[in-house]
Amino acid sequence: MAHAAQIKIPATYMRGGTSKGVFFRLQDLPESAQVPGAARDALLLRVIGSPDPYDKQIDGMGGATSSTSKTVILAKSTRADHDVDYLFGQVAIDKPFVDWSGNCGNLSAAVGSFAISAGLVDPARVPQNGVAVVRVWQANIGKTIIAHVPITDGAVQETGDFELDGVTFPAAEVQLEFMGPAAEEEGGGGSMFPTGNLVDDLEVPGVGTFKATLINAGIPTIFINAEDLGYTGTELQGAINSDPKALAMFETVRAYGALRMGLIKNLDEAAQRQHTPKVAFVAQPADYVASSGKSIKAGDVDLLVRALSMGKLHHAMMGTAAVAIGTAAAISGTLVNLAAGGIERNAVRFGHPSGTLRVGAEATQVNGEWVVKKAIMSRSARVLMEGFVRVPGDAF
């Protein structure tokens, strides 16, 4: 019996923020995978090692969590005033699909670094020493991200003393600006708040009715008060992820929230849109011990936030969800703002399972609609491995 030989594809394995994924240049992909479609999805599934009924992704590059089952495709930008086009694919672990519905804010931190090293940025825009400003077009959501990448001796600087809770070792700081982060193409006819309300009563049959802030900023997110769900906001992963009933409840909340936000037309569609929206629960500051053993005091943070990604509680915080948190915190009357004290603010520091994170955003009202010019936060990124990934030639 004949067997297809493996092929090798140039790739780089990178950490960005508290995530890691496999990065490709569009031009390096097999021809059939250079365009959206079944071949591209099948290739990325095989690269990551999905679907895996064992939930381990042993036969691929994935790490069996939402934070490590990620792929990125980059190309020189076709848009004016942009350097690189960035497409993100969230690969399901136990199901055969790739979700293209949203961005990954954490891996956004690695996009500028990869683009420079991969020759996708005009060398004239990269200083010998200093900071390279990389203009990124985020193709999933049609938004601009500005990455400030440190450069030393003409090359990307990856090492440094910037510490990020949820990442074991320090690295060089990469500042990200998410420009106009409110969604325009999803739900609500372009409104940041698709229902027109800062707080809604979200009815979830079989679960309950909850006060919720439904926001499209960074990534569509459903915010609910922790106490309304029976939580304190100090929970770590084990408290949620080891509880099948809790996970089922959150998925039901997510599905009805997606329907209310106009992201899906019927509940069945939620299963094919796992990456968005996110579900998060918020609480006022309280003391807790982070997953690393670090003691977080109530006075260290403005509020507590826990968020789920791909059906599980995230070990830290998704970068795009952090943008949603910062944006909602800047708007008086949202559940996020109220948990943070209900005062006007242009930056917020929140506690998550791995520690704390600060994100800045300024919101204004224009013709009755809330507008955020940009959200800002700092992450870090590092190349972990580069060379080729191999997949069976008949895998896509």
C-alpha cells in the first residue's frame, strides 16, 4: 500500500503574550492553502494535531489548551499605510474546524517581531537601534494594530526585563495600540453595544436571567457579575475547568449571549463559533493567591476578571478580552466599570488567575454612540523555534 510522504513547510513557533502558536508567511504555504478554504483549514488542523479525541494534540504542535492551539498567517500588506496583513486561526482541539471569527490579542504581540525578521517590513522602516513601529492590518476583524517593537543592532530584541503575569520569564516589552477596537461589522449595525444598552437582562433558559454587559471591542465579550453566577472572581482554573456542569452552564450563557448580540442567527451556530464571543465574570477587588503562588492584594487591582476561551477558563487573560475590559471600564455604567468602582477612568488594572494586567482606553460619545479611539497595553514575544513543520502530503 502506497503512503504519502511528509512535506515540510517553513514555519516559526512563537510565544506572544500568554499564548503561543505556529506562524507562517502566506507565500510559504502550499498553493492550495494560500487561499481561504477547506485545504487551508485541513492543513492547519494537521499542523496543530487536531481533532484529537484524547485532548492532548500529541501528534502536532498544539499544547491542548486554547492558548496553545493557534496559527498565524502573515503577508506583506496590500493596504495603504500598513506593513503586514495578519490573519489568525484558532484551532479547535477536539473538533475538526478552525475558527476565523476573531483576533488573538496575545499573539498580536509577536506579529511585528515576526514580520520584521521574516522580511515582510520595509527595511527602511526598521532603525538600527530604537523602536520599529509596525502597522498591522488585522484581517479577521478589519482593524489596525500598531506594534512598537524594540530593535538592537538592526535586529528584533527579544530579551529584556519586562515581566508579564502568566509568562514564566522576563522579555523585551512590546507595546500594542489597538486602533478603533470597537467592532463595526459584527452585530448591532456597527455599535459597540449591539443591543444599544450598557447593561442588559440576559435570559438564559434553564440557567437564569443575569445582568450583562454585551460589548464588541477587541473581541465580542459577555460580562456578568461573578456573584450572580455563584462565584467570587478569585477562582483559578481548577475551580471551573474541573466542573463539567459549570462549563456547560458557561457555554449555554455564551450561546444565548451570542444570539442576543446578533453574532449568530440560531443557537446551533454557536458550536461552530467557539472563539467568539467570550464570556467573562467580574467582581470588586479582593485578596487572592494567583496560580503562580503570588499574593494579589485587593489594593493591587481595580477589579477582578475571569474569562473563558474555547470552553475553558483561561489561565491568564486573552489580549483581545483585555481590550474589551479596558474599553468597558472606561464607560460609566457598564458592569466592568461598576466593579471597578463606577468612576471615570482611562486605564484599569485587573486581577486574573495568573496575576494582574493593566490596559488603557479612553471612551467618548459621538452622536449618542460610544467610541474608543484606541486601547493600549504591553506584552512581550519571543521566537521559540524556527525551521519547518512537517505534515503528511495527503493531509489537506
